[in-house]
Amino acid sequence: MKKLLSICALSFSAMLLVACTSTNESVNAQTCNSGNVILTADFAAGRMDECKALGNSEYLITLKPENTPINSSPWYAFKIQAEQPTTIKVTMIVKGNKHRYLPKISPDGLNWKLQSHKLNGKRLIMDIDASQNAVYISAQEIIDNQYYVDWAKTLQNKMKVSYDVLGKSTQGRPIYKIESKSNSKEWIVVLGRQHPPEITGALALFPFVETLLEDTTLAKQFREKYNVLVIPNINPDGVFMGNWRHNANGLDLNRDWIDFSQPETQHINNYLKSLVAQGQKIKFAIDFHSTPHDVFYTMPVNYGIEEPYFVKHWLGHLDKAMPNFNVVLQPGNTPNNGVSKQYFADNFNVHAITYEVGDETNRESIKVIAKNASTVLMQTMLSNTDHNKE
Ligand SMILES: [Zn+2]
């Protein structure tokens, strides 16, 4: 757990003024201030665990995980501003671990490009032009909790969906659900952001869901036959704090789908079980994540769940529909480790997949693949093909 820290409001007038006020939000609000230049992480999803000014134009940032042991996915996001234009050198090291994400730069927190850098052993070194116009440097695009709220509201303005709080996180943040509901009793479930830094998974979830909820004949037919439940941001505390992987209790939520020791997974399990208790059926689930390369983790065809060839058919069609994209399907059975995919198979006797997007997969490709995956999924779920046979 993080201590209550001060949030500092910065002002660049004749002299650099730093005014600090206390807040209830706990932020990893490290600030490096060497007179002309200031580096700070005092915003939602911001993080640079330690920052040291080594003179006027050189900075050393040390990244540290929320707790250990942990999968090595060091997250960082900070803002740089200078009273007088100057070029600074920033070196980032990871305590006890190695870098995973290539640095990105943005003038506004919305538009990003790769930041040039050198990897010198464990040191990631960047030269950055600083001026009065702040720039953001981040491990990936910053998609904070507010981003999901704005996205859901845009969906709601365009489409007939409900948008409600499913429950509260460990630190009391809302976990939202978006639903499209017809007279059907069958559901497909879309999950995201169990792991906060896995941004490319989020970048795929958005177009995937938008395609399911579109005003096309296919999507309308699909939504007549299937209800859609989307829980796009399961770990809002981890997202806010810029955690590498865990929730506010230092636990990996995607290992908690047997024990349900955490409020985040409990809310989802309780809700799904309540649907089933009302005679509804969970038909399929997709959980969005990121890893070094695009891959779909699936349940094996011989696992004994219903329509054993359904996922193979779907992803086979996707592979054919996208000649320039190699669909990699990796079936696996991992009993007792508490991942969501296995939870759906074991509790509802249906397929589920972990949709893994490469960390540095081209952002335009992520959209195109996700849109196609969604379209082909709807076609496959509406077709009369027998998924009991290869
Ligand atoms: Zn993950």
C-alpha cells in the first residue's frame, strides 16, 4: 500500500513556484526539480518511483514494483517541463528487473510516438527536448480510469447500452460494466485491464467491443441472439497507481479466479453466478492482455467443454480473413492457477480465451485485427456450423 503523498501544483512564472497540497488520492508523486527543469508523475497512472537530478540537465529514474515477486513489466509515466528550452538526458533503471516497454512521448497525453533511446545494459537512456510545453514520457499510451468513463459515455450516446457500477475496488474505485441486453439468455463476456500496464490489450478491446455494438446488420443480429457484458477495467486501483501487475493489495487478479480473495474478482464472479442462477447462460468469454507477441491462449479442444471446436473455427476463419496476419493459437490447460480463461471453462463448461496483444504491435494493426476478430466471431457464433466437429 502506498502512503498518502502530497500533490504539487506547478507554476512557471518569473520564478519556479512549487505549491503542495495534501490529497486523499495516493499517487506515486515523485518530483525531480533542478531549477529550470521539472519532472513529475503527479497525475493518474503517473509513476517514476525514484527520481534524482544529477546536475542541471541529467536525471536518473529508478523504477520499482509495487511488491515482489512480480512479472517484470516496469511501468513509468511522467511529465517534463522547463522554464527555458533545453535538452535533458534521462536514464532509467529498473530495480532488480529489466525494462519491458519502449518509451513513448506525447505532447498532450493523447497522441503518442516512440521516443528515441539507447539501451545500454540495464540503462535506458533518452535525450529529451524540454520546454514550457510539457511532454509526457510513458511506457505505453496512458489509458487511465477516466479514459474508460469517457469511452463508455461515448458508447452510450451512440448505442443502446447500459452503463453501471458493478462494484468497488479494494480502494473504493468503481468497477464499471457495460451491457447490451435483448430477450436472449445467452451472454458473451469481455474483460480487460486485470494487468494495468497491458495497454495494447486495451487498445484491442475498444475496437473489438465497438464492433460488437455497431449499427450493422451483423452486429444487430448478433445482439438479438447474445447479450454482451463488458467489464473493461477490472483493476482501477492498479491503473491509477501505475502498478506493474497487481491490485492495491499486491495480488495478481488473474491468479484469483479460484479463491476470489479480492473484491475485484469477487464482484465479477458473484454477478456471473447470479446471471446463471436466473437461468441465463454464459456462452463465451474473452480477456484482453498484452505480452511480447500477438497470441490467442485458448482451451484445448479435448478439454471436455461444449462446442469443443468453436474457438478453433473462429480463429481459423480469422486467419483466412487476414492473409497478412498470422493467427497464433496456443491451447493450454492450467488447472489450479486461477486464470480467468480456465474459470470460464471450469465453471460454465464453455470456451474462453486470453487475447494477448504484442507490446509493440503496430497500433493501426491492433485495431484492424481486433475489428476483424470481432466481426468473424459474430459470424461464427451466428453460423449453423457444428462446432462439435473439427
Ligand atoms: Zn496480462
